[in-house]
Amino acid sequence: MTEQKNTANPTGLTTAEAEERQKQFGRNELIPKKKKNLFREILKALSEPMFLLLIVTAVIYFLLGEPRDGAVMLIFVLGMISIDVVQGWKTDKTLNALKDLAAPRITVLRDGAERRIDSADLVPGDIMLIAEGDKIPADGEILQANDLCVDESSMTGEAEGVWKVALGTADTDGGHWRRDFCYAGTLVTQGSALVRVKRIGKATEFGKIGVNVAGAPEAPSPLQRQTRGLVKLCAAIAAVLFVLVGCFTWLNIPDHQFTDRLIESILSGVTLAMAMIPEEFPVILTVFLSMGAWRLAKRHSLMRRLASVETLGAVSVLCVDKTGTITTNRMTVCETWANEGKERDLCAVMGMACEPDAYDPMEKAMISYCEGRGLSRDFLFGGRLIREYSFTHEAKMMGHVWRRGNEILIAAKGSPEKILALCNLNSDERDKAQEKAAGMAARGLRVIAVGRMEVGTAGEVPASLAQCRLQFCGLVGLADPPRESVKADILRCRKAGVRVVMITGDNGITAGAIAKQIGMPCGESVTGDEIDRMTDEKLQKRVRSVSIFSRVVPEHKMRIVKAFKANGEIVAMTGDGVNDAPALKYADIGIAMGKRGSEVSREAADLILLDDNFSTIVDTIRDGRRIYDNIKKAVGYVFTIHIPIAFSCLLAPLLKVNPANLMLLPVHVVLLELIIDPTCSIIFERQPAEQNVMERDPRDPKEKLMRAKGLFRSILQGLTVFASSFGTYYTVLMADPAVNAPVARAMGLSIIFLSNILLVLVNSSQTNFAFQSFHRLIKDKVMWAAFAGTIFMLVLLLYTPLSAFVKLAPLTGPEAIAVIVMSAASVLWVEIVKLVKHLRKK
Ligand code: ADP
Ligand code: MG
């Protein structure tokens, strides 16, 4: 390892200088942020099949010599485009805000102080501080290096880490890649350094090769693929029905002139096609997932990929790190056992084995324990640090070599297994120490053994800690109590059919004791060494019953995830270190820690936990289930509400209704679309979770969005709404076909409008009754606004001069009552089904 090198401290840029340079050099990014173009957005909206149909209809009206109808259509087109554009804009804004939250950050010196800034705001000349776990954001020269090891495989293809040195100390010229330089896109695997930024953005070596890599689009998620399939299917059916309805209309009106006959036929076909296209499906997906992610972000859980939101609800195994996630990672020394009673000696060596500027909570606890015993920092770190044996997960120990005057002292600490193996103890002493350690571990403490060694000259300092012969100083037991909420959360997970698996570098006894405290089913436990000896098949079998993995190193996590996945589980896995990144990527949901996690792990993760808290993971899974439920409900609703519309367009021509008297003219279909879209994207998105979301097993990942049972219910609901609206229309129309069309149509349409509101209440929950949903949602202003909007629109259409424009007539009192009764009857039967189910369960 390299020795520490102290040069004069550089001061970095001032904020003003940085701003100046940003103007000159631009932002540190490979692809500049694209600004949305309103015009292009509108064009995109216009190229949707729905709008093409609308425009065709408007043109037909103009050709027919009915400019008034054409104009009404065009106004509606404008309305729908604005809804579309506003929604698209809102979604984009949400997604960008999420992206900014997840954007990589870096510590720099600005105005003489350390500051966390967006990596994109780095400018040449900035002094940045990089440390283990960082992804280097720009090219720069190294001013100070501290054990700095960088993985440059993304640039050079060399898997071996490169030990970096400070500028001016590189002995050999390593060709193109310099040892006193670090490069954007490479990973710090160990140590830390001060770096002066030289090149940013596209000017970096990475920018020269990596520009095309960065722009790769996200692959469609399973849900997206499913809905695309659904949309295609509906479009195909619509095309067939378009021709059929066109032909029927043609045959129905032999008395019309040829052009009139043709145009009327096309028009009724187009109306049906409009009614059939489920253009809401893709909207539902993007809106629900992005809004869902936004709501999650507000509650400390940041989704990096939208598609993962849908996977959340299917998670069946949750692998979590013990330290920091299940526990608070606020350690305290609560027991010590000094060999031969030399308590002060134990404390001093323990303190000297810590980093002088400790950031590890365990070391902080140790130092403050020393301070409590009168061993000040100045005393502990007063010597000269001449060598460091760094901590690695494999070695599970570390040491410092201090020179004080003429003495050289090696202070070492680590797991008892490793340290005791280096100590010169006889078997009695060893047994005693091991017994003490086991006792502390059984009380849930992390046990650290401390050892020391004195050497005469610097030349005698061993090359590695493993070569030292230590004198045993004693044992330290540190408590890291579990978070308070964890016990309840473990229970929640168990009810929800999610298995919790604990992964830790601590030993099995400590882990088992903590597991007991939090009410985890203390099944068997397996150690990292045992994993090493198992074949993949064996491990796959073992993970069915094992819930505690102890003494593991990050590399084991990959094998654990693989084993669970091979069993068909959907795995969520937490991780914070550089070495956790592959496992996080491989897991179905990789969870990185926002507070203590490394940049690399964050980049590999699907979800960043901003508060590092286990409860937040469980809440996130719950929300994932809620979002998926709501998508299902919304899709079911869209299906249902399209049935009366499509069937009315289909059946009227079959019943030889005159084209002028049809229940739904194009303008009415558009009107309905205008309320359906906001209903599903606003109201269903806001639905709270079902009461039993966390009391049922995780969803089968292969489950279809519309399963036979749900589809059947949707179709049945749709058919009853159709029967009552079309039935009412047809009965009223037939009483006097010559004059009744506007009233009949107004009644049919009103029934669909009102049923729409009731459908939302009824389908808001599968188990709760509508009045309960009503009660639950009573404070939701947005939903009431949407309902009031629907009613207001209906009143406007019926009782103002507008009614003539849309070919409707005002309803009399009795007619209005009939409409209300019919809509209630068409939807509320579902409540009776719920009641029967409810009673049967009891
Ligand atoms: P975890 O993943 O549970 O935090 P780690 O891999 O960090 O576990 O640590 C594993 C073991 O390594 C600990 O139980 C302890 O024995 C030892 N260890 C951890 N940090 C240090 C340290 N700073 N100094 C000495 N030993 C350590
Ligand atoms: Mg740790």
C-alpha cells in the first residue's frame, strides 16, 4: 500500500469562478438535456390513430355541407389534444424531477469548503474528492492519493484494479493511461483522493468513446408489451367491425343518394372505430407508473426505472443487509473483555487501530469509548502513521502501524476468528477467548478482537497483517440494536407472503440473536465459507429453508440472488458497496442505500432508499402492489366503459336505425372519451390500497393484466350498462322515431355518464362496498372535482343552447329520474355480488 502523501491543501474554485467556467465549457454531461418542443408534441398527438379518425370525421362533415358539426368536432379535437399535451408535459416533468433526484453527485471544494454538487455541474479546475464507491465523473490529475485503487476495465478492458499515485510521483510512463490521472467512467474500488478536474463531458476520454452507449433506450417492460398487444388486438377488431358496420349502414339506407349513402356508411364505421380504440391503455401505464414513482419518491424511495414499479408487487424474497438496514448502524461499545485484565491497554490498541478520521460508525463508537476512558484523540493518533493494512471484506480485519519516538507499534482489530488465528495463545487461552466471544455474540453483539505487535525497526514491519504475530489484547462487544419498526415490518412481510432473508458480514450467532429480537423465523443459517463449498444446485436447494447468511462477502450475494431466482422467486436485494453492484443489477429489484451507499451501487440499483430504512422497503412493496392493483382496475374500467359505447355503435345499424337517429354520433363518442380519459388517469391513479394488499401472497409474475375472472366481470358490467342505456334509448326512440331521437339519445348518453361515476365507486375496491369507498374517498377533493366536472358537463350539454349543437334535448323531471334509476340498476348489482361473497365468507 502507498504511504500517505501530504502536499499543501489546494483550495478549489469559488462559486463565481465555477459559474464563469460553466458558461465557457458547458455542463459535464455526454448528451445535453433535450428541451421539449410543444409543436412536436402536438404533431405526435395528432399522429395517434384516434386523432386521425377525429379529423377524418370533421372533414367528412365539412364535405357533407355540415360545417357546424365539423366545427364542433374540431373543437373537441383541440380539447383532447390539450389534455394529451398537458398530461405528457406533466409526466415528463415528473420523470425529469425523479431523474434529477437520482443524478450522480460528487464532493468538491468550492469557496474553500466541501460541497456536494451534481456531477453535471463540475467544471475544469474544480478540486473533487473521490472515495471508495464513487464513479469518477470527469478526467483529472491526482493531487493527493490515499490507497487509491481504480477499476478502469470500462476503458482499458483490464480487469485488474490500478493503484493510482499523486501527480509527480509516477515512476514509469504507463503509455496512454496515466497512473497519476483518473478517468471519467471508471470506479474507485478502494481509498480516496483529491483530484483537479481537467476535462469534462464529451472532452473526456470516456466521452470520446462512450457517447453512443449512454443513449440506449429502455426496453419495454412486460406490462408495456402486454398492453401493446391488447391495443393491437382491439385495433384489429375495430378494423373488421368498421367494414361490417359500414356495409350494414349502406344496406340500411338504399333510399339515400350515392355520395350521401357512402359518407353515412363511412361515418358510422368511423364512429365505431373511435369507440373501439383503447388509446387509454398506454396512457394509463405511463401516468400510473410515473405518478406512482413520484409518490414513492416523496416517501423516501426513489425508483430509477419505471418498469420496476410494476415488479415491486411481485417481490417474494427480500434479502437485506443487517447492518444499517435492519439495524440503525449507530453502534456503541457495550462490553469489553481484556486479556489478563489490561483494560487500558485494550482500549488504547483498539483506538489506534481505528482511522483517525473515522467514518465507519463502529470505529466512531470505539473512539468515543476511548475518549470516555480518558484516552484522547491526540493521545491515540499522536504518533506518525507509517503504514496501513486496509480492511477488506475477505480479510475482515485491519491494522495501523504507528511510530512513537523510537517505538513502532502495530495495532490490529478484526473478527475474532481472524485475529485469534494470528495470536500466540495456548489452547486454554484460545478456548477461553472463543467462549467469551461466543457469549457476547449470543447477546446480539458484534465482537471484535484486538491484538498488538511491537517491532524494532521500520524494516521489520511485515508486508501484510496476516504475517504478523500478535499479542492478544482482548475482545470488544458492540451493540447495534435493530430499528424499532422492524419487528412489525417483519410480521407485515410474513403476512404478505414475502420471505425476509438477512445477509451480514457478522458471525452467525450475532445474526441469529438479532433475528430473534426482530421476530424473524430463525431458520437455519449458512456461512460464507459454506456457500463457497456448495455447488449452485446445492445452494439452490438450501436457500429454500435458510434465512440467515452470515460471514458473507459481497461476492456471495450474486450467488444467493441466482439461487433464489433459479427457484422462481422474485428477489429484492439491498447493497451499498462497490462489490454489491453486480448482485444489485442481477436482482429483480436492486435496492441501493441513499445515505451510505456508493455511487456505483446506486447506479446499478432499481430503487434508491433515501432513508436506508427497512420499513421504507416494505412500504414500497405495499405501494407497488397498490399501483399494480390500480392499473388492473383502470384497465378493467376502460374495458367496461367501452362496451356500451362500442355495442351501441354496432347494434343500432343492425336494428336498422336511421343514421341520423343513432344513439351515438361521432361527437358523442368524443364527448365520452373526454370524460373517460381523465377518469381513469386521475381517479384510478389516486385510489388508496385495498385493505388486504399486504395480506395476500405476491402476485404471480406471469399473471396477465386481464385474467379470465376479471375480464368476465368487466364484460358483464359493460353489458349491463349497455343494456340499460341502449334499452332506454331504443324504447324511447321507438315510441316515435320521427321526433324522439334527441331525447332518447340524451337519456342513453346520460345513463352512460352517470354509470361512469358509479363504476368508479363500485370498482374502487374489490372487497369494500361502494358506500365504504365513498366514505374513504370523501376527503379526496380531486375526485370530487372530477365527478362534479362530469355532472357539470352533462348539465351544460342538456340544459343550455349547446344541446342543439350536440343534437341532444333537455330531459324532463320524470325522464331524469328514470335515467338515475337505470344507471343505478346497471352498476349497483355488483354490490349485491360483493354482499353475497361477504356473507359466504362469514
Ligand atoms: P456487514 O455487512 O454486516 O456490515 P462487514 O462486511 O462490514 O459486515 O463486516 C464483517 C466483519 O468484519 C465484522 O463482523 C467485523 O468482524 C469485521 N469488521 C468490519 N469492519 C471492521 C473494521 N473497521 N475494523 C475491523 N474489523 C472490521
Ligand atoms: Mg459494514
